[in-house]
Amino acid sequence: MTGAPRIALVGGTGAVGRTFLELIAQRGFETSSIRLIASARSAGQVLPVPGGAEAVVEDLATCDFAGVDLAFFSAGTPISAEHAPRAAAAGALVVDNTNAFRMDPDSPLVVPQVNGHLLAERPKSGIVANPNCSTIPLARLLKPIQERYGLRRVTVSTYQAASGGGQSGIDELRADTAARLADPAAPAPGNSRFGPGLAFNVVPAIDRFLEHGGTLEEQKMRQESRRILGLDGLDLTATCVRVPVVNGHSEAVVIDTERAADAAEVAALLAGQEEVRVWTEGFPTPRTVTDQPDLVHVGRVRTDPENANRLLLWLVADNLRIGAALNALQIAEKAVSHGIVGGAL
Ligand SMILES: NC(=O)c1ccc[n+]([C@@H]2O[C@H](COP(=O)([O-])OP(=O)(O)OC[C@H]3O[C@@H](n4cnc5c(N)ncnc54)[C@H](OP(=O)(O)O)[C@@H]3O)[C@@H](O)[C@H]2O)c1
């Protein structure tokens, strides 16, 4: 590749895709060109892209990836499974936001602040997988704790926002909330993305249920954390819950450590990590972190008064940015700096 990468954004009209465009502009990520790709529904729309230009949305079904150096996919798992290998075969380095390649041994699963060294070489598949939105901030905090204290067990409960269900999830929460404010007995939205409906509710079901009674989202958190941290046997249990918040995932985390941990020391350790803010007064919430959306926010760091090997903390992170588009862009920034973008074939 000579010059700045030519990029393609599959899912460029969606919640993650639009956040990605915002971040490209905000971070001054250099590109030679930006193509927006979506379904036939949006094909032909003309949308602004960073740098004052415009792009005509292309239909993924018929688009050709020739000449693309970096392709970002955020259009759903089956879509990535079918089309990401096509983009990689055409020479693009793919950064995939879906679940399609996260367990593929030929596609590294990367959180740049944790295992960015994996980007020193172009992956065999040509695809880098971006982890799940709740896994990313958790792994960023677990890594230094693991290095200093050792991890025996992690138990996490998530409080995940409607935006994790895409733009239609946000739209549904707003409409359902308005309907229920007007009439508390209003029926749940038909075909709700959130089962019984999310307004004035919490729903302990994200993604599909598996045979053992857990959900795929919960399994993703366990398997992906193990892979990112390089801890095959990590004992991690998650309960993933959707809450009526527009954007910003929160997590209550209980960490059993090998060695006793002092809360003040842990807070200082976390505060020393890249792009992490530890709240020593008050606590972060999805509403109070919006002025610093590119940081992982941590609060209520404490040890169990009856168990010095048990740490508890609360984290909040913007799922569209840290949990998706920002992590993907940071992967791209690192890949460009390592010279592994473009020109594979
Ligand atoms: N939201 C999050 O916090 C988050 C975090 C991590 C990962 N992700 C993953 O990122 C992906 C997208 O999420 P999102 O929140 O941006 O969803 P979204 O707002 O619903 O956007 C979906 C995007 O995919 C496109 N698309 C849908 N079906 C398509 C098809 N058959 N062919 C081509 N494009 C198609 C849509 O294009 P049209 O305009 O044509 O419909 C749109 O651009 C999902 O796989 C999700 O799991 C999301």
C-alpha cells in the first residue's frame, strides 16, 4: 500500500458504521477514499463522509472489493461470514465487528491495549476480529489485575444499552418509552428486539439461549476473555441484561484474585492504564460519561470486607465507540503502523 488506505465500511449506514465515520474525522485517521456499503435498502443514498466528501452507498451483494486496503464489517454475523472472506481475498485487511471470526484461530481477536502485538503480522485469514462490546472494556481492566494479582474467578453482571441492538434498538426504546408514558398499559412493541419490550423494564436475555440455559452473549464474554487474555481456563461467569438506557454499557464485576488486593492500590493500577478513568469521588453512569466517551470509566473499586482476595468494581463504557467502532479503528491505526494493511495478494 502506498499512501493512506482506501477503506470500505460495510454497515456504513448503521449505528456502529456512523460512529466509525465520526471517529475517523475526530481522530484524523488518514484515508485515501471511503466507500460505504450496506444492503439494497440503502444502496444509492448519498451520504457525507469525513473530509467534506460524499459517498454513494453501494449494495454489498454486488460490490467488488478490488482496490480496498481496509474493510470494516458491521452488518451482522451471517453477512460477515459470507462477505468478509471475499474482501480479504481481494487484498483488504478486514476488521470485523461481528461474532463470525472471533473464535477462528486464523483471525486474531484483538483489543489493542491488551494484545495489540498480534497485529505485527498480517493474519492468515486476512481478518482481525473485534471482540464483543462488553468484553472489550472488561478485558482492558482484567489484564493489569491478572498481571499483578492473578485471576482465580471473575463474575460479571452487565447492564447493556438499547444501542447494542443497533439503530432499530434505539428507535424501539424511544417509541416504547413514549407509548408507555402516554399509556402504562400500552402493549409491548410487535416483534420487539428486546423480547417483552425494554421501556421501564430490564431483560435478562441478550442474543439466543444455548442448551445449558446461558445465552450466546454470556458465552461470548467467557470465551473471548479467555482468548484475549491468553487464559484458556479462566473461570468467568456472566449474566447479561438489557436495560432501558439509550447508549453506554455498564458492568458490575467481582474478581477473585490469587493474591490479596488493596483497593487503593488497584484503583491506582487501573488509573495508570491507557484511556481509563477511575472515579474516586462519585461513580460513573451512562449519562455522566458522555463528555469522555473514549475512556473506560471505573468506579466503586473496593475489596470485600470479608475476603481480601475479592475485588469489586463498576465499569461504564460507550458500547458504540469503545465496544465497537473505536476498538476497530484502534486496530486499524496499529495495523497501519505495523505496515500490514493492503497489498496482500
Ligand atoms: N451496536 C453495538 O454496540 C455493537 C457493538 C459491537 C458489535 N456490534 C455488531 O455490529 C453489527 C452492526 O451493528 P449496528 O449496531 O451498527 O446495527 P444497525 O444499526 O442495525 O446497522 C446495521 C447495518 O448493517 C447493514 N445491513 C443489514 N443487513 C445487510 C445486508 N443483508 N447486506 C448488507 N448490509 C446489511 C445495514 O444497512 P441498511 O442501511 O441497508 O439496512 C446497516 O448499515 C452487528 O453485527 C452487531 O452485532 C454492534
